[in-house]
Amino acid sequence: VSSQPQPPPLPHLSIASGSATVSGFANGGDMAIQVHTAFSSMVSGVCGFAAQPYHCSVQRFTQEPLVEQRNGSGVPRCLDCPDSGRQKTLPFEHCRTHPGVVDVGKLPDFPRRTCGEPPRPGCLDDVVHMYRSRVFLQSGLRDQQTPTAAVVNTAALYAQLLTEPGESMATEFTLPLGHELPTNNSSPPFDGPGACLQHLYGPQKLVPPAGLNAEHLHQFIQYRYHEPDFIAFGERGLLYMPTKCWDKHAECRLHFLFHDCGSRESPAHPPDLSLTAEEQEYARYAESNGIVLVIPRLKSINVYAPQSSAPDVRRGCWDTFGQMQDDYDLQSSKYMSTIGNMLRGILGLEQSVGAAEALTQAPATSPKSMPTAVAAAPPSPIPQLPRLRIDPTKITSTGGSSGGDMAIQFHVGFSALVSGVCGNDAQPFGCAATRFKSDYLLPQSPASSVPHCLGCPENKTLLYDKCKSHAQWVEVPTLAENARKLPTCGQHSDSSAGCIDALEHLKNSKVFLARGECRTYTGSAVANSRDLYESLGAKDVQYFDQCLPDGSHKPNDTGLMCFEHLYGALKPATTPDPEGLSYFDQTEFLVDFNVGFSLWGHVYVPRACRSGSVACGLQVSFHGCGGGEGSAPGQQTMAIAEANNIVLLAPNVDGLGAAGNNATASCNRGTPMAGNCKEISRGCWDGYGQL
């Protein structure tokens, strides 16, 4: 190790494009995944040994039990907890100790939606940079601190974000190993560092590891990469650099390795200025394969981290718990911005010390505003749904995201009654639970969010929302064939009969489809819905892609476009009547009280439709995930409906915040998949086959 009293900063080196990668074990594995997700434009791959999913530590899932908040809990922040975790909070390390509570379908929402489209500076890099990342994940079957099921959830998250997870991601979940970063000295032996680096830098086989050269291990000064008042990092980090990499004309690869901190019961910290046995294994591969190895070091005791709220950060852990900052896993946090500056320094890019100002910017907004209810809390008793004069040729359905899926299901199922549909960000009918030839399969688990799969082998299931995130796998002819095989109902369908209306009714339907959630519905996700409709005989199908390449949106009003396509030329919107919006009692229509429906829904009835003097249109509007008051029609929608005599019916599956509805108490009861309907529990419609 260099003995100079004042080590230099990281050198600016000639690093091969796309070769910067990261890895780590346990707490270091969590940090590696945070760095990869946050800085994916610079970091092309990650290895996570015993690593939990990104942003899982602070995320409460529906119906997850809480514990009393107390000093030293380790979970001072909780997303979707009452009071954000001030009185009640999550159990510490809940994603590790209780992997079955995790909703893997919810996990991608944070990286996709938190930072806006396109992402604001200092938040997260655009998730498009992750699409072709290389990912290696490992867990030992005897690991009791991070059970394999926890790392399977990490794999399920990455599989939703990678374009071709079958090619980009490798996993090792089969060996009877404990809680360790495995090496050839483990029992049984497994060369974890070699498997990691081979996957990140393959397919060409790595040169076998060489002997360590002590002269190639250097120190670098760390304080120049963080804010002056941030003292979690030690004075010096470690840099292992093969001889060839000092030559600025020789392109080398770059790998950051993050250390673990042990458990509360058995804390562990690496030596400040020398390599652990596992780090030496990495360095041997670095020596023979031209890889610059950067190993940041935290202090073993961070005296500025309060014991009451940050006990694990205080003992020298990376903040993968949200103990120090709300933005702990964004680029703007102190830990993350320090690593980001190290990356930029060695790559020769501009640094951004003090990036925390990103938090002061306006929060990301959705391309579509949240509906605002006119009515107050539901009255008691809740009114019955009014009987109205409806033009049977003007009954349509609409929705976005989960609501768009349901709108399409409702239209196809009841096409003898429903003459048109608008699907904003809607997947094709029957797609979510159908296996295609190119599908990536995951181990089936109570956290999969895909309890049922048509065509999967035993103990395997599909990737959640694969028809949205991996549209290239979808086989429209297969979906059309499956739809044609479904039993046909009579004109007035009985939903309990397991049938759909005759597909010939779709010929005269009006269909409007739009893509607007650009990082969730990728590529042809909604265009596949168009193609399926056309394959089933629909003649009047309009498709509009609102997405621009950077993730921002064309200014078109897709809500207005929907109404115009379904109902023709419209009268100008007018002021909605506050008395026209009311609650209605849903219970008289329920065939099952255990599938998440609220007691009430919303209905908007224009003035002219209340008297019965005119036959009005009817649009059934399905909300996105969440439900509740957010299911009420928006002001603009009601203004169009008022002017054009269209009744708006908004049924409601209420997620009740993070408390969740009653679906998980009964779904798949008596099977290993009991409770595996977390999307329904959080207020989504069953476009996934979860029930």
C-alpha cells in the first residue's frame, strides 16, 4: 500500500465505453443496486450478492403490519405509513426477513415515475439506460439473513426493467451456501467474483486470475468527492490498478466494489487500508483482465449519525435504509452523490458536489392530472344508482393503466352492449397471464404478482406486467387465437358463465388507444392492443403515441381525442353541475364481496339526463391503481360530459391507502399462492389474472 502522507484523488483514466460496473455483498450489494439504478447512464452492470430490491427498505406494501416507532428502530422513514413513519413504521429489514409481503409489481413504479419524464437533474438517470444492463444476482439456500426469496424479488424487479432479462441477467440460487460472498474457499466452492465479472464483461472468457501485485494497490483521497460537512467516508479509499491501466492509450474497464457492514448482532468492517479475502479475489481478476478496481471505504463509526434514527449508518453501513435522508437512494443524497462524483472523476466527467438542490425542485408531475371529486364524503345511507334513459348505441368504456386494461376487458367481454372503448396505456386483452415463446420465467412465489400462468411449467411464472414492459415478446396471433377459443355468451352476458360476447360485435366498435406513460409502456405495448383489435375484426381503431424519445409528451389532449372518436363531433365543454356528481351504492351489484370493491362508486349525471327527456350516452370509467376518491371523474371530463349529455359511471376498487382492501384475505385461498393478489389489494383492477 502506498505510504505517501497525502494520497492523490482518483486518476482520470482511459476507461472503455460502457464498462463501468458495480458489485457488493449484503449491505454493499444493496448499495451497488442503488448506484446502478441511480447512475445507469454511467454504470452498465451490477452484481448483487444477498441484495434486496431497490427502494424496498422504506416502501410499505398493502396490508403489511407495522410496528411502533422507537429510538433505534432503523426505519425512521416509511413510504405509505401513517405520518410517514413517525408513530408506526416498518419492521427493520422487512424485505429481507419477510419477502412474501413484497409487491414486486409495485417495485418498478419508483424508478420509473419518481423523477418525471424526462427525469429532473440530481434525481435518477432515465430508466432507458437500464434496459440493456448486465445483472448478476446470487443467494445461498442456507442464508438465513437474506433468504433466497428476497433476492428472487430483486431478480423480479430487474426482469421488469431489462429489455431481455434472459440474456442480460444471470442468477445463482441453487447452492447450499450461507450468508457470504462466495469464493472458491466456500463450502461448496463457488467463484462469486469470477462469475460476477464474467457475466458483466462476457461473452469472451476472462483471463484466469493472476497473483496480486502489492505495488498496484493504491490509496486515494475521498474527501474531495463529498460535501465538507459529510464525514461518513474514511479519509482514504482503495484503488487497485493493473500496470497497463496507467497508460492513457490503453483502455481498461472500471469496477466499483462496496463493502458490507455485518449485522447488528455481528457487526463487521473491512480494514481501512488493506483488502479483505473477497476483495483480493476481485483484485486478482482485475490484474489479469485490465480492470480498474475502486473500493470506497466508510468509517467504522460515523459519530455524526444519530443512534436514535440511524443506528446502522452510525456503525459504518451504507445508507440503504433511508436512515439519514429522504432522498437516500437518489443521486442527490450525500452517500450517492459522493459515489457519483468518484465515477465522474475517474471517467473525466464534470462533478456535482452539493447536488441536494435537486430536492428543492418541483416534484415530478404526471402527464395526466388527478381527477378532483366535487362531492364530499359518502352520505349515509349511500344512494342507489339512478335508473336513467340511456341510448344503447352510445355505451362505452374508458380507463388508463390498470383502468385501461379493465376498460378493454369490459369492452371485449360485453361487446354486445359496449360499442366503444378508450384505452390509455392499456395492454392487450388476455395478455398478462399468457406465456409466449420469448417470455422470461421466474420462480413462482407468493410475491410474484402472477399467481396464474397459461402455459408455464410447475413452480415457474411470468414476469409481472411483461406485456407493458416487454412488448416485443407479445404474440398477437396467439392472443387472437385464445380470444376466439373462449366460450360465447348470449346478447346479455352473464359474467358468472365464464364467457364473452361474440367477437363479431367488435367489427362495428370504435376503439381509441394511446400511449402516454413512456417508461412503463415501452415500444409497441399499446400498439399491440391495436393490432389485436384489428385481428379480431375491429374496423374503426385509432392509435396515438404521445411519447417523445426523451420521455416527454406531445401536447395533444388524449382525453378529448377519446370522446371525439367514440361520440363524434362534440359541443364545446361547459361548466359541470356540482349536483350532478354523487356517490352510489355498489353493493347491490356485487357477486363477490371479497374482491376489493368499495361500498361506493361515483356517478356524474348531466342536467339533461336527469329528467329523462333525452336518451344519453354512458361511459364506464375505470380508475388507475388506488381508487377511492381518485376514482371520481375529473373536472374536464365532467365538462365534456355535461355539454354532450354523457353519463359518467365510475366504479371503485379502493386500495384504502397502504392498508389495502379485502382481496388478499381470500384470493387463492387454500393454495400456496394465497394472498398473491397485491395489485387488487392496492386498488387495481384484475387485468393480471390474480383472482
